[in-house]
Amino acid sequence: MTVVQLVALVVVGLGGTAVALSRDPARQALVSSVFGLSLAILFFAFQAPDVALSQIVVGAIALPAMILLALRKVARREEVERGER
């Protein structure tokens, strides 16, 4: 195992912990995006570039975007319900 691979493993471990310990959903989505990028770097370090490219698209862009859009929709729905009462 090379030093780059070891460092990438440690960063992924710390990133996963940071995602799990984040309490605010919006912040958790952003930390999840950084975690997805660190996973992509780990995949590159272990010579899996096809998996890394998929991880960048799904884990670093698509998933956090869907979470943030869902949070915005929930917030708007709550505003509408507060306005009706």
C-alpha cells in the first residue's frame, strides 16, 4: 500500500465520520459532497478511474443536489402551511 492510498483511506474515514456527525441537513449534504470527492480520489489512488468518475457524478454532484432540492421543497411547504393557518 502506498502513502497516497493510506492518506486517501484516512481522509475517507474522517469524511464519513464528519457526514455522520453533521446535524444540520443542509450542512450534511455539503459535507457529503466533499466526502464523495474524497471517495473519488480514493478510487483513483486504487487505480479504478471508471468508478471514480461515476462517484464524482453521483456522490459529489447528484446526491447532494437532490438532498438540497428536497430540503428546499420541504421548507416551502412548511411556509405555505404556516400561511394557511
